Amino acid sequence: MSSLSFCSECNNLLYPKADPQRRMMVYACRICPYEEDGGNRARVYRNDLLTVTKEQVGVTTDLGTDPTLAHSNIPCPSCGHEDAVFYQDQSKRKETRMILFFVCTKCNNSFTDPSVDLEARATTF
């Protein structure tokens, strides 16, 4: 079980911080420049998986018959049918843009709006 460490200068809580020059973890104060060696304390590993995710259509089984979804007359790139339901990307990221996914009611093909420029979709605002 780890214990809390406090700054000997200003008595505030010390937080773990990476020291890239010494390639080790130190505990540093956020108020003053005080730091102390991390020692043999338990190490923390952070694996940020949200940076590698992309907008994906997801499961679209029977969405064409869902009465709660809105319809659009956008033509399907697969069959040309001009009736599709649409929904918004449900990613929970800071940089999520409003991506609309369409599902053709005839052939169940999933697609994004072909009139939206692909470069505009790739940029983050």
C-alpha cells in the first residue's frame, strides 16, 4: 500500500512525475520546485487507448427498420436507393467531430456522407 508524500518546503501533496533526463520517476510539488526521488515505491503505468481509435460505423443490424431514427434522401453508394437512416458518432473523446453514419434501408450498406470532403473529416478543430 502506498502512502502520500508531502513537500518539505510548502507542505503540499507531491505528485508522480517522469524525469526524462535521469529516466526515472520523481515526486514533485506543483506549487514550488521541490522534487524527491521516487525510490522503490510502486510504479504507475499509463496506457492511453483513446489516441488510436477511429470513427467506426459499429453494429448496424436492422437499423433500417428502427422507427426512432431519422431518414435522409441521400443516395446509397452501393445500390443507389435514396432512403437511409442516420445517426451520429458516439465516441467519447475530446476531439470528436460530428460524423454522421448512414445505413441504407434497402441493402443495409453503412456509409458516411459522400459529399463531405475527406480532408475536412481528418482535420481537428
